[in-house]
Amino acid sequence: MLSMRVIPCLDVANNRVVKGTNFVDLKDAGCPVEVAKHYNSGGADELVFLDITATHEDRETTVDLVRRTAKSIFIPLTVGGGIRVIEDIRNLLNVGADKVSLNSSAVRNPEIIKRASDKFGTQCIIIAIDAKKVSENKWNVFVNGGRIDTGIDAVYWAKKATEFGAGEILLTSMDRDGTKNGYDTELLKIISDSVAIPIIASGGAGKMEHFVKAYENGASAVLAASLFHYKELTVKEVKEYLELKNVPVRMTD
């Protein structure tokens, strides 16, 4: 049985880690390189680095900052934000990223998923889905850092992205983001039942039980930001709790 991965997320804007609620009201949470080092030594399984304003500001991901972050850690690093073309992916992998996360560009041109997975391997192509509930049992995909409603059904898009060659889905509930009210397990369950690739649950972690609920509803990994950034819980504490609840995790010394 595969271990449940615990993944801190660095939302980066203006070269600083930030965190907000429902994708707004951003607050500073430190230097990305220093924060990354902390999680590397704290037992995190992986790290996600999202340049959250790159697409909206129509610019590339901050490659130099990614390079410095990658050099400071030994755990896998996923990078997203502002990735538009295959060359962007190559550049990020060349400076130390292990995986890339595609969102807006993949929605606008799904062929980039196939081209990227063919060229670099499905294992390093993650599709990030920012989903917001718009009616009963229906969630739409939002792009540009949650600013634009595409009108595309999130479950449909998860299936389509998988068909195009996505190796993993980073599923963020915009309704739960930063609220600490728990992951959207209804959405998580529906999508995990619809695709055969791993799902990273994101948006809403607030207490230990939420991580177990995510696992019970199909998550292969759990992602959190402010909960870890502000030291309300540590990665080690979460893993110890998961182990106690018979959820398989990779423990470190």
C-alpha cells in the first residue's frame, strides 16, 4: 500500500511566501528558500511551489527563485504558475524542479498536457484544478489564480486531463481555501472515483481529522499551507496522527 504523502505548499508572490483565504487577503509567511529548508528537515514528503500571480501578471515563473529553493532541499519539488509552453517546463526541470503543475495553460490548450507527458514523462506532469461549487453537485474550474470562471465542470476536466496524460491532480477547493473547515470531501470523493491517477487534496485543512477524512475519500496526498506556515501543526505531528489512525505514512527520524 502506498504511503499517504504530506505536502506543504508555498504560495509565492513578489518573491515571498504568502497565504490568504478563498484566494484573497494575502499575508506574508516568509522567504521561500528558508521556509523550504524548514520543511525539508521537518519530514515533508514533497514540496509544492506555486507562483500564484505569474499567470495573472502575464509573466514566467521566477526561475532563479525556483533554482535557489531546489538547491536548498532534498525532497521532490513541484513548481507551478506562469507555465505556458514546453520550454517553460524544460527550464523549470533544468533548475531543479521534479514536477510541474499546469493549470490555466492546460485548460486553454489541453494538448500541452499530452506533449509534456510524452516529452518528460507523465510522472512529472501535475494538473492543478481550482474548483468552486456553483450549484448542487457541480463545481466549475477557475483559472488565472481563481479570477476567471471557465464554466468547465471540474469532474469532466479531471477525466479529460487524465486522458491527455496527466500523472496526478492537485485538487484545490476554492470554497475551503484557508478556511480550516476541512477539505471538500464531497468533491474529492467524486473526482477520485472518476480517475485512476493520484489526487492531492488541497484547501481547508484545519485539524488532524481533516487529513484522515481526505484519505478516506480518495486522496493519495494532503496539502496544507497556513496550518504549517504558522506552526499550528507540524508535518511530523500530522504523520504521527495518521499513523495512529492506521493511515500508511513514511516516517522520518
